[in-house]
Amino acid sequence: YSPAKLSADLQSLANFYYDHGYLGFRVVNHREIVSADKKHVSIVVTVSEGPVYTIGKIRVIGPASRSPGVHKLISLKTGDVFSRKKVMAISKAVRSYFSDQGYARSQVIVKTQLNKASRQVNFVFVVDNKNRIYVRRINFIGNDHSQDFALRSWVRQMEGARYSQKLIDESKQKIALLPYFQLLSVQVVPVPNKPNEVDLNFNVKSRSAGQFMVQGGYAELQKFFYTISLSQQNFMGTGKAAGISFTQSKYQQIYKINWSNPMLTLSGVSRSIALNFTKTMPTKLGLGNYDMDDMGVMFNYGIPVSVNNTLSLGFGYDYTRIKNFDATKGAPPIGAYMAKYGSKYSQYKLSLGWSYQNLNKLPFPTSGVYTDLDLDMALPFGGKVNASSSKVNAIGYYRLVFDSRFYYPVGTKGFVLNPHMTVGYGGGWGKFDSLPFFMNFYGGGPNTLPGYQSSSLGPRNPNDTDNAYMGGNLETFAGLNFIFPNPISDSMRTALFVAGGNIFDTHHVAGVDYEKVSLGNMRGSVGLLVAWHIPSIATIEFAISKPVNTKPGDDKAAFGFTMGSAF
């Protein structure tokens, strides 16, 4: 029992009645009765509800009454049941409306007239806009390492323009999501002797956005492997991003270089350029599969449609060559694809995408949504398809991937529900009847489905004594994380999870055992996730899992970890 909590509960009870038309509601009295053993308290509350009041006449007075936008904001109509919450919401909406027109000091006074005989309430909204305010100067306080435009380019409010609370809020959201700054506060400072001018002070704290990552491990397929990458989201204080990475294992080498400018134009168009070279050598493990060289370049542009919506457009070219394929041990889908389309492929790539993002912060958001829909295509230019090993075929395929993550705060203690889903499908088009084997989806491991070995889900190669993983053209994964508040550090996150999904292949080749796409063939897991963000290094995610609905032959993993991602 707590008198303070009881007082708050009685106020909540009164608010409920006021929001449902009971303007005469009052608490007559309340009594606390202590049990004989003094362990329990019974509370008796006596109330007087009174009659239900409806809305009578509604007027707006002052110069603002001539604005048509104000009247559209008044959602209450004559005859509606009175709701104090709705009246307060209308008052707030009117203030916001004028604050976006430059009236930063707009005031809305609500006057009521109670008619007990008719049980109606008449309203008068008195709007006093005072002077229109203009922003003289925008200052960034605490920016010690970056060039001014690395911050200024994200601010939607312009200097010399009229004050707009909407644009300021959008600017705050943009800066809060930058990995190289922490937004502390935004101050509106009146200019001395200038009653219609203000300065905006964005108080920020610089933080390192560089990430040096070394990831290593041992797996049955790769043996020992390691990845070294260096990235900087604020290269030399310009707000541009650069990165380089190298991955080495007994069977693969990957080289990547990327560069991006998140503010290519004043309208917010971004551009990124990526170069890659990959050399895959499974024959070095004695598997007798194939070797593959792949090199390419990709240009991507992000086009903002609104504050939270972005369209993307990309184009590029890849050259892929398959070598040393051994049909006796190689996977049947690989042999079938090469028999039709040869071993050298040109990929004229085109990508289209849409994303919606209103996360409140990174790397560990507590509210908001991230949704992404991407279509990647290779255009089958080149005319006739030739299976000759010396012919380079311009192959055609598509991959469509939908990814979505939601963050819903639960209560006020820091708990968060985090449902998430990923679905992807690919296939051939033009004269090509299937997705190339080297573009297959793979699943299993902390990034997709904890509790299973990395990339182990999906059909297996029947010709390989190690039963190598082949992936598939369909991925389906979904899960729910229940995130706990962490009193130790904001750099850590802990969650209980339940997840499910699998990798399937809908293009069947003789000799391979395929699973039917069904709920019964979905794998599942439950367990614990722990993520730890180490500034300038990486985010490490650990998973302790128990697999569910397993099948014979599944490669299970009770513990797994990954670096560079966060839930």
C-alpha cells in the first residue's frame, strides 16, 4: 500500500470519467481498512458520477480564426460526448499547427461554458499567436572533431527561415540517429533586442564512429577463418563513410572496398560505391565441388521521399567464373545449371528498394519500426544462351527480400517487445529457369535462427561425404524478442527469444532430397540473446539456444556468436 500510488490511481479514475462526458464526477470519499493481521489493506472508494455532457457550440476567436487549417483540426462536433483528453489534444494540435508557421510562442486558451439544463458544454478556443519568429542562427555546441556541414546537412530548419517546430523535430531525429554524435538537447535562445528572432543551439557529444573488427573462428566447412575490417562512418570529419574488409579462410578470400556520401545533394540523396573481389576454393578442402572467382562494382543511390521513407536505386556489373567443377562430388543443382548455361557469367545488375525507418536511436533502439523491401535483378542481355565453357552468358535472375523489425515499449520500466520477420524468394527470368546456385539464401546461426550451425539449414548435397550445405531460393524467418532493461550499462542488451524458420528450394533437381514448404518443416528455437556494443570495435551478439522441431541430420548449436550485428 502506498498513499502516493492511491492518489495517482484516484486521479486516473477521475480522468477516465472526464474523458467519457462525466464533468460532474467527483470522489465523495475513500476509506482504507487494514486487515487483522496487518498484512493487507482494503480500499473502498465512493464516487458521484453525475450526468453525461455533450458538446454544444464551438468557436475559435482571434486573428487565427480566419485560418482554414485550424478548423480542420477541431475533431469534436456538436452532439459528441465530451472528452477532456480530446479537447487537450485539439489544443496541442492547434499550437503545433501555428508553431510550424513560425509562431513559436503561440498560446491556446480553452474557455468552457457549462449548461446544466441542456447538459452541454460550449467551447471557445482563444488563439494568441504573438509575433512570428525567425531563426537567425543555428549553432552546434560540443562538435569537437567534425566539419560543420557533417551536422548542418542533416538539419531541416534553415537559418533566416521562419521557425518550424516540425522541421526542428525532424532535425533532432536525424541527428539522434547519426553514429558519430549523441544529441544531448536543443535549446531555443531568444536574440537580445530582437523579439521576433531566435537562435537554435544543438548540444551534441562527439563519439567515435570508427569500427575495427577482427572476427575469427573454426567451423567444419571453413576450418579456421578470420575477417579483418576497418570502417569509418565519419571519414575525416566529413560525415562520409568509408570501409575496407578482408576475409580469409582455407576455402575463400573476400576483398571489399566501399565509399558512401549520405548527403550527396541538399535534398538528401545519398550515393554509395562498392568494389568487391571474391575467390572461393572448396576444392582445397578435398570436397571436389568447384572453385569460383567473382568481381564487380555497384553504385547505389538513396532518394528520400519523406522523413522516414527512402527509395533506393542501384546498378552495377559482376563477372563470375566457375572452375574445376567435379561432377562426381559436386551438388546436382550446380551441375544442372552449368550444363545449361556454361561456367562464365556476366551479371548486369539493377536493384530497387524501399525502406521505412523511425527508430528512436542506435545501436539499441527501444521504439520505432524498420522495414525494408529490396528487389535485386540481373538483366539477361546477350541474346542466345550457350553452354560452352568459353562463352560468357549474361544470366537473368531476381531476388526479392522483405525485412521488418518492430520495437514496442512495454510499460515504463524499459521492457521492449521486438517482433521481426525476414522473407526472401528468388528465381530465374528470361531464358533462365532458376536462381543461380551462387545466389542462394542461407540460414542458421545467430543472425537468422539461433540454435543451428551457421548456414546449415536447407537441402544438402547428396554427393558430398560431408553433406555440404547448398542453401535454397526461399528463406522464411520470424521471431519475437522480449528485451529487458539493463541497469548495468546502455552498451548491453539482453532478451529472451522465440524464433522459427527454414531455407527451402522450390526448383527441384533429380537426386536431391527436398523438404516441402510447410509449417511442419519449419525449425524453431528458444533461448537467451545478449548483445554488447563496444565503441570503435563492434557489436557482439551471443545466443544460448534450445532447438525446437528438429529433424534427423540437423546440425544443432546450443551456443553461437556473431560480431557486427545487434537485435
